[in-house]
Amino acid sequence: MPPKEKELSRYLKRKLEVKEADFDLQLHMKEQIELSSINVRDVAGNEVQPQQQLSSSFESRPPEVFDLTYETCGNTGDTDIDIEASNADELFGNNTYEEDDMDDYIFMEGLKDCDRANYLALVCLAYKLKHRLSNAAFKDHLRILKLFTGSTVEEMTSAAKCAEKYKKLIQPTKKVFVCNEKDCDTVLNTGADGVPLASQPCGHRFSKEKKYCYFLVLSIEQQIQYLLESDAAKWFDSKQNCDGKTRGDIQTGDLYRDKVRITDELIRYITLQLNTDGAECHKKANLRFGHLCIIPNELPYFLRRSNILLFAIWYDNKKPPSGPFLEASISELQHLGTKGVQFNQRTYLVKPLILTTDSMVRSVFLNGSTFRGECGCDFCLHPGEMIKIGRGSTKVYPEPTSNPTFAPRTVEQHERDLMTVLGTGKRLNGIKGPSPFLALLDFDYVQAQVPDYLHCVCHGGIKFLVALWTETKYFKQPWFLDERKTAILNARLMQMKPPYEITRTSSPLSDISQWKASNFRAFALYYFTALEDLLPKVYFDHFLCLIYGIQVLLQEEVTVNLVLDVDFLLQHFVREAEVLYEKKTCVSIST
């Protein structure tokens, strides 16, 4: 019996599609050249026939086939590439192809009507940054280019000359030193040389032998000014049309339409989405990296990701202090909210609108209790319940079954409780003190904080449920997936072929500790069917309530009535979780 032909992996299928597209391009070029009756002269002045022109154009851009040993193909997550690479010659021939060749071809085609000398210095700078060349090595690189290309461009003499025309892109930074003692967030006084003085107001002495603790602050106004000059002003000048019956991008929300009302043709608004997050750079060194950045809401989605503006950046062995880390940026936002940015005889007022953070940072922005404390919910006045877990206890926030539910937090209620807290010195409704954003006028810093999809859904509820089904400590529970079911689930996950948009392919549950947020998102959106007939039906149907709600809300446009239906469905999901699973799951599912 002849062996069964091995099905091509998704990676090889993509390569075949690219090869076919490249072949069609060659045929098109051949037809155009054959139809052309214009003779082309070479460097020596001799006439070149169309067939000679065709062959020379192909020789200048080799390879139409593919090299399956491409170094970065591991990012796709395909595990069968190495197995099938041995048959690559039979499939594609013996030639090799680098994906960079197609990028180079597209880049050169885009420059065919331009003076390429103007871009040579910029490309050289990109090469220096990519490969981290020293100034001496980069200078030798420029000398080699000048020697063999005969370039007379003045910028090709040194790194400073290359970057001279791009000096306007360089943003001035301010370095703010903070006391490196664990529980001290005092800003240090510096001398004329910019180094902190030995004697500091906090009482801790600064030593140059100790590791510096500081963060960098960038100018917001200059970044917005450059954004307007780079042809982005048209997006801020256009008026948003919304009937209020659908929900899609940020401009379709009630809060945006209430805050942004254009009454003067010479005034426009730039609303911002603020985001801050942190990560451990080196686990052994215990160093943390944190940032505070903004995204203009008026830009289309495909432009937002490439126009993220950086406020401040932190790198040290402790969490960034909320006061000093935010004060400089909030002060400049306050100035830009009243004075604005001038461009083309118009004033662009800058207004923060949304704060997206994880649950730990939300409590810092509100200066309140975390979700483990009393009244730790950032969105309502739910007091929470203490339940026992093992030898200890934890705070949970079960979904209320009575109507009306707990009142939502508002900025008016927050300010009233804050006055009581300042007078008595005791916490009230989870509030410990004034919020750093209290200095921004006309900014609802309570309503602006929205649940973060990455932390609350992907790394929150989905991750917790998958762990709940697979961790051995729940082996006595009816929802537990034993070794046999887990093996079947892994086999199904490895056989699934998701759409091209899923950049991370499926991986077994044994690697769940390495899963990123995109892995859990893909599991919830595409791989969830692998749980059918493995997870008991009542638990699988309960999980589908969450899956359906996520898929509806992730659409580009949803009607208001459908949003209300999904809201009811998600409330049902949380209530049923208390019945189907242990009550302690509320701390992860409802957070």
C-alpha cells in the first residue's frame, strides 16, 4: 500500500501562494516588455532589445523560490516545518529565496521615481541601529559605501552628518532621580552636573557608588506638534458622524460625544487614551520596566499603533512611584488642555479621555484599595465578601442577585468621600487619598478607567478557567480533565488550523506557563470547540456564554441593543460560576 501523502503545513501553503503571486508578476512584466516597442539603451549607449531587457531585469532580482530554513520561521509556531523541509527541493526546486528580497524589491520600486540619494543616509542609520554598530564601525561602513558607489552625498561622512537632517525628531528628555530606598519615593535634588547631591530632604544620603534610581520624561507637546506636521492633522479636523444606535470605535461612545463638542471652527480636540504597564526585564536581577504612553483616539486604528506617544519610562528594581512618575506628565497635560497646540492657524486642545491599566495600577490612579481590600472594586461600591481558602482567606466580589445592584462609582461621589477621608484620616469606600489626576480639570478620572481586555479577559478569566480544568489539585471536581482527556485536547489543538490572522499557532497545554495573552485569546475565539464532549456539557455551555459575549463585543460595530443583551449574558455567566465552580472563582472571573 503506497504511503499516504503528507498534507502541506500552513507555512508551506503560504510560501506556495507567495510563489504563485511572484510568478504572476513575472508574467505581467514579460507581457509589458514584449508589448513595448521602445528600445532601451544600456550604459555604453547600445540599444537593448526587449528580451535582453527582460533577462537583465530578472538577473538583477534573483530567486523566486523559497528557503524553508528561514531563521525566523520559528515565530509561526509550526512544528512540522523541519519535517517537511527535507522534501522542499521536490516541491519548489533547488533554488533558495529570502523573504527580504521581496521587501527590497518593493522598497526599490517605491523609490524609482525619487532621488535615492536622499534616502541613503536614512537607510544607513537604520542599519546602524538594527545591528548596534559602534560609531567607528559605522564610519568605516560609510567609507566603504562612498568608495564603491562613488557617492558625493555630504551626509555619508559620519553618523552625526547622517542624523543632522533628522535632528527635529530628537526629543529632549528630562531625567528625574528618585530615592532608591524601598519605601521612599522622594525626588532627589541634583547639582549643577545633574548628579544627585549627597544630602537629600528625605534624610537618606545619596552615594555615587549605589545604583541610580530614575525615570525619563519626554515632552508631550513636541510629540503632538510633530504628529500634526506629519499629515495627521486631517484626522483631527474631520467631524465624526454617529447616530448613537451603534457602538464601534471610541468616537461612537456617549462619553466621547458628550466631552467633544466642536463649537468653534478654529478649535479642534485631540482626545487621548492613557496606558501604563510594567514587566520584569530580568527575573534573576529583579529589574522592572514601566512606561506611561498615550494613543490619540481620532487616528484610525491602523495609524494608532504606529503613533504611540511616550510620556515617561522607568527602569529599576522597584515599582515606579505614582506621584513623581505622573506629576510631570499631568502638569503638561493640564497646560495643553487650556493653551493647546498651535498648527495651521488652529488650536488643538488636548484632553485625556480613557485610562487602560491592569487592576493593580487602577487602584494607584484612584489612590484606593486593591481588589483584595475593602470596597476594592474600581467600578462600583461592592464591599466584597471574605471566604476561607485553605488556612487563609480571600476577598471575592460575587454578582449581586438583588435589584438595584451596588451603585457605580462616580467622580462626584469620589470627591465627597475624599473630603471625608481628608477630614477623618480613615478610608471610606476604599478611598485612601486624592488621585494624581485630580489636578486635571474637566476629566472624569473615575469613569475614564475601563476594564482592560488583555488583563481581565485573556490573562484573567480565560487563563483561570483553563487552569481550573487542568490543574491536578481539582482532580476530584466534575470539571477536571484527566490525563486521557488532556491528551485528546492537546491532539485536537495541534491539528487545528486557524485563520491567517492568528499569528501564534496552537500549542499543547503542557506549555501553558509560556502562553501569552494572544494564546488565550486564540483559545477563546477559535480553539474552544476542542473542549466539546471533553468538558461536561453544563460547563461547556456555561463557557460558551463568555465566548459568545467576547466575540460579539470584538466586532467592529455592534448595535446598542446587542450590547445590552451581551451585558445580561455576561452577568448570567458570573452568577452561574458561583454555582458550578467554587465561590472563590469570583475573584478571578469578576475582576
